[in-house]
Amino acid sequence: MNKAKQLPKRCLKLIHLNHPNLSGTWLDTGDVMRLLHCSERTLQTLRKKAGLPYYEVHQRLYLYKLEEIQAFVEQRKHKANERTSHD
């Protein structure tokens, strides 16, 4: 994903650098909105009601780990043969 980036420099001052969860690819709100093809309001709903994993680094500054977003989407995937018919 070309929009994915490492943790923004402005956030590194707010987080302890030796924390084990800092590795990996981090996304900001705009990245996740493009990835999921959703609005900022829908993303907020996913965070609050559907359990989308996120990190609130500062007031209204949210970061997301790419792996966690991918797992979130994968958990909600429905296969055609698992759907129930409503006949």
C-alpha cells in the first residue's frame, strides 16, 4: 500500500519509543478512509460501535496499525456459502 507510512514524527514525541507496538505500518485517518472507502463519520462509527482498533495519540489524532485493520476486515468477511437463505 503506497499510502502506508511509519509512525509520523510528530507522534513519536508523544509515545515512548521503546514500546513494542511501535513496529509495523501505521495509517492515519485519511489512509484508513481510503482503504475502507468510507467517510470520516463512518470511520468514527466503526471505532465506537464495531470495535475498529485504533490508538488515540492526542486529542482527535487517531492512528491505526495496518495489520489490525486487515484483521478487523477479515473477521467480518462473509463467504457466499455461509449466508443463510431467507426463503
